Amino acid sequence: MTNSKNGSVILYTTPTCPDCRAVKQWFATEGVAFEERDLSDPQIAEEAKARTGVRVAPIVIIEGQVFYGTFADQKPRLAEALKLTGTAQG
């Protein structure tokens, strides 16, 4: 799934990750369409490792830019990459 306003967004998650849920909820609130990929699948985990060099969750890729770390750490950078205004704080 892509969002014409924000380009292609891929979100790598795990089912038990609270930061993954937070990113998904925030994307939903902001109207950001994304493709979710489940890191609990070994093939998806290898794909993410090959693409990003990390084994963490969540990982967000926006038009080739890679973001990872806690949701709080990612949120301001994601908002900037997605060109969202007024949402980087809070």
C-alpha cells in the first residue's frame, strides 16, 4: 500500500512490540498508509536485516530512508520525512 501524499512507507513490526503498536496507531491517526511486514517471519526478518542492517522493531522505511528505535525517538524524524506539520511533538 502506498500513500500518494507521503510516498511508499514500509513498517516492520513484531506482534508483541509496544513501539510497533504506537507507530501503527500514530500512522492511522495521521492518515499515513503503510505496508506492514511481520518480523516474526524468519524470511521477513532476514529481508529487514539485509535492507537495514539492524534486527530491531519497529523499523520504518520511507522512500529509502530507514528509521528505527523507540517510537518516541522515531516520531520527530518520521514526521519530518512524511512532511507532517504540527505532529512531531507530544
